[in-house]
Amino acid sequence: MELTIGAVVKGGTSLGYKTGSWRDQRPVLDMKKCKVCGQCESVCPDSAVHVVEETYIIDYDYCKGCGLCAYECPADAITMIREDK
Amino acid sequence: MSVVKVLEGSEAVALAVKACRPQVISAYPISPQTHIVEGIAKFVADGDMDAEYVRVDSEFSAASVISGASAAGSRAYTASSSQGLLLMSEVLYASCGMRLPFVITGVNRTVSAPISIQVDQQDTMSLRDCGMIQLFVESSQEAYDAHITAFKIAEDPKILLPVMVCMDGWVLTHSYERITLSEEKDVDHFLPPFKPANFLDVKNPKTWGSIGEEDMVMEFRYSVQQAMQYAKGRIKEIFAEWAGISGRNYGGLIESYKTDDAEVILLAMGSMAGTMKDAVDNLRSAGDKVGLVKIRSYRPFPYEDIWEAVKGAKAVAVVDANLSLGSEGAIGMDLKAKLYGAPNAPLVVDVIAGLGGRDVNESRIKKIVEKVKEAQASGYFLREPYWAGLNPTIVPQGV
């Protein structure tokens, strides 16, 4: 990032900042158990769960691995897996 | 034609702000600042002033509103005191870093506890490190003129920092003085509309105060320090330019009063400097070579100018109406740090005076001068500040 007076820079650049690299656990979704209820999408604080037709896609570019989706999933369809494994 | 009126100090400030045509005012009441924003509210309500007047829920919001307004390219203003200024402090640090040139009147009042609404300079001076330019004034007329120059200093493209005009509560804000008001067309000529290079614009989105970590925070701070250093010269030019238009000249970053041959020099800020000028005159009539340096710009700290004024003296009594608990008064610390190692520097004695509205009257000032002369004659370097007017009989015992 360029150093400017007042640290004034072009806006809207956060999309290019892939915060998924902060994650140390990744949520993995098992579509065989998923009831497509939408809980994971609604609780995700990073809006990193997207509905695509009849399935859910987790956006690993922005998922920070907080685990809320796995905790809230009523069908236990999401498992948190350590990134180093 | 300028107009002469008898005005309360707060009214004079409200009129100065009106003449500067700010577009956004935020206001949250706190004594002794309230009359200023009340006065401005009336101008706006009467249609005499075309500004957005935002009544906020706290001083934190008051500072946030002018911060956002300034980023959007508006000239913005608020006023506060004491606890209110302390509540603003987080926003003020960020605003200085984001180089947002609004103006605040910091009406000097002590801070809690004990709860007190009386004057001292603890509140404004505790914000000295955040990056604001801080001007201190002796009279309401000087407050009027300082506000007009404050916007021009803040908005200078090479400065771009908030300016706080610090004026003593009650003594100035609530007393009536003969005030000469300049013509608005003169102010308009002196202070053209605010046109920043960067401003919030939906068509060209920008972020203020973006992230910067260990690779750039030092350089960022250094650039603000450079702006402060540049401001020293520019403030003098702006003061001189307004003095030429208004006919009222208070000096530059400091005002030296009878310092040329002075052996003991008092150094102070704000309204007590007025009493000190009388004390200096009377001491001189009695044969004492005493002078006064009044600091007008506390940040940036004008040590070069102070050195020029005090270098021939034997001793300097720094009268601090504030205290950095666990050390001493803030101006005392500043001056000792800057004079250390200077050849034949005068003895600097820090004096704590006037806390919580304790009167700094002529007899007390004479005692300060006596005390400093004693210290100077003994050759003993006072490490602890001298407390002027302390009543030891009521100090609570036990820790």
C-alpha cells in the first residue's frame, strides 16, 4: 500500500484483500446431510456462505474459520478441519 | 468599517465563527463552552448563517460529525470543555492522522475528580500529543481574531491539521469586553472557501485513514511532525496577514513583553498572562527586571522563539495551569527538554498554579518571582515544581 497524506486511498479495495488467509480451521460441508435450511448463510459474519441453486458454497477467500456455521448447523452437516491437516 | 461592541467572550467567538462561514456545526452542551454554540444556534435558526447545525448525543459524536463533514469537503466547527474534550480524544487522534482541518474551541476547564467547572488548562493540554495545532489566547478580542486565523492555518494544503483555539473558561467566555468586529467582507477576502484536493465523493470513492502497519506508521507520524514544523513558519505569516487586515497584532508564536533586559522571565499561556503584564509593570517600577513570554502556539511548541526571548535571562518561571501527575507541568517539561544543553541556559523553575480556578493574582505572581530569584541565587536546581498558593493545612493525610 502506498503511504499518502491522511492515509487517503482508493475506496472499495477490501474485495481484493483475501482475509481467508487468516483461517486456521476450514468448514467442510457434507451435502448428503445438508437440509438446505439456510442457517449457515444467515449466521456467517463474513457473508462467506453463498446459495447457488440448491446447494451452498463456502467462499474460502473470505471465510476466516470462526466455526459459527458448524456450531449452528442443525443437521451437523459442517465439520471444522484444521488447515494444516 | 469595523464595529466596536461590548460583548461576552462567547458571543465574540460565535461571531468570529459565523464570519468564517463553516458549513457544518456540531454541538453538545458543557459549561463553560455552552454560550458559544448557543450563539451559533441562534444565527442558524434566524437564517443569518447558512450551516448544517447537528445536535449530537455526546462529544464523541460531536467530534465524529465534524470529522466526517471535513472529509466530505466542508468547513466544520465545534466547541467543548473538560470531560467533553476528553471524550473526544479518540476521534481527535484519528482526525489528525486523517488530516482533517476542522476547528474546535477548547474552553479551558479543569477535569474531574473532584467535580469542578472552574478554569485551568488541564483539559486542552492533555490533548497536546494528538496532532492538533493548539493556540492559546489571553483576551476575548484575541480569541475572536484567533478563530479567523485558525481556519486558514488548518486548511493550508501543507498543514491540513485540526486547530484548537484554547480560551479560558468563565474568565474569558463569560466576561464582557470591548470587542472590535471586522467586516465580513474582510474575513471573506482573507479566508476563501475550503476546497480540499481530497473529499468524499460517491463518484470517486476513497478511504480515509486506511490500514498501515509496522512498515509505514513511523513514516506516517514523521510526516505529521513535518507538517507541524512547517506550520511554525506558516502560522506567523497567517497571523501577520490578518494583523495587516484587522490592524490587531498580537505577535507570532509567542508574545514577548519587556523581556529584552529581564533577569527573571515569567512564561505562561492564556488569560493569566494579562495579570502578569500588570505584575511585570509594577515589579519594574520597584526596580525588578522582570519580563513575560506568553505562548500563543502551544502545539507546535515554539522553542526556537522562546529561546531567543529568554536566552539573556537568569531564570524562567514557567507557570503551568496543568499538571502531569507523577511529573510536573507540561510546559515546564517541554521547555526544560528543549533548553537542556543550550549554552548558558537560564534556570527553569516549574510552577504549578491556578488549578481548578485558584486565582493567579498579582501578589501570587510576585511570590513566584521571589521564589524563582531565591532558587536562582542559591544555585540549587529545583527538581520538584513549586506550588503557588497551595494551602498545606487542608491536604488530606495518608496515602
